[in-house]
Amino acid sequence: MSAFLNIVKEITGEVLIQDAITKFALKQLDKDAALFTSNQFRDGGVWIIDKFGSEFNVETSNILSTQVLPAAPVAFVGDSRALYELLESDFFYNLVNPPTTPIGGVYDEIYNIEDYAQQTNNTTTYINSLTFPVDLSIGEAYKFSFNYAVQVSRTNRSGFVRCYVESPTAVETQVSEVVIEVKDNTNYINFSPFRYITATEAGVHNVKIDFRCELTATVVRIKDQTIEVLKKI
């Protein structure tokens, strides 16, 4: 085995202990794991046991780099305490030292925005009615919830509303696209789509609501918009 190791967190959440030269995976561990400081090595280390019982004793002086995909590797410099804290913050959910669970169950509300003002669009081109930038962590699961009310001015024409998440590289993940054709052109209809998404990129994501008409000579109105993002803990 090489004297040097890389620790790599995959996009799917698993953590690889990898030979730094051959890139061969010596061990794959689940992200839910117990972390302990280890005295097995002269220079110290971290003993990792995942929730399935798979384990690996990491010698601190052998760690060449750490990497959270798709980010580039980062050279590791530090003692066993620094390694332990890095693994706990960026690589594993530490079962022996879990973060305090907030009130609200298995999801923690981290972002929300609302705009109750009425907006109108009489074109067939999507226009944005609400954008909410949020900073997401790679490999973490989120629930994106939307709420809005729509009115279409004509009973024989449709309105379109789409809710989606745009990543830092402008890759779009659509949550919903609703086509509204109603027989009542006076009252508003409420919609509340949501979707669970695991972030494949780190950084600021733009969460959006856009709306448009099916055909010209129509007016689509939207109001009472909210966006809520919950992070799974």
C-alpha cells in the first residue's frame, strides 16, 4: 500500500479512502459514520466506522489530499485534530457527535422568501416573477417548495408557470411546469409544487418561478408567491 492516501467524497455521498498514486479505492465508507481519534499510529490518526460496520484507521501523516467532488483536491496540512474536524464537517455525519437537531423534524428550514404582489404577463415568453439565490452544499439533500396563485384572463387560453432550480453552471432542474386553462377567469387558483433534490454542485443556486401565456391576446396574473428550501439533516 502507498505511504500516501487521498480522501474523496463522491457526489453520491460515499467516502473513498484512495491510494494517492494508483487511485485505487482501499475502502468505501458510508457518510453516516462514527469518528474517533486513534492512538494506533505514532503521529495520531482518525478511526472511522460507518453505519454498516465498515471501518478504516487513517494515519494523519499519510493523508496527501482531501477532495469533495466535483471540486479539485486540496492538499492536507494539519494534525489529527484538524483531520478529525475536517472529516466531521465536510465528509461524514458523525454519529457520536451529531449536530443539534432543530425543532421541525428531519428537515431544517434554511431559506425562504415571499412576494405577495400581483405581476402580469401578456406575452408567450417566460418572464421571471421570483428568484431566490441559495448557497447549497454538494451531496446534500434539499426539499424545494413553491406556492403561488394564478389567474388567466380568457377561458379558452392557457397560462404556464414553471418552477426550477438553476445551478452555478446554469444547469436547470425543473420542479414543475403547470399548464392552467380555467373556466373561471376572475378568481385565482393556488398551486404548491415541491421536489426533493440532491445538490450535485456546491455554491449559489437560483431558485425561480417563471410564467407566460399560451397565446397572445391573453393576460396571466400571478401573486402570493413563496419559495422555501429545506435541508435534510
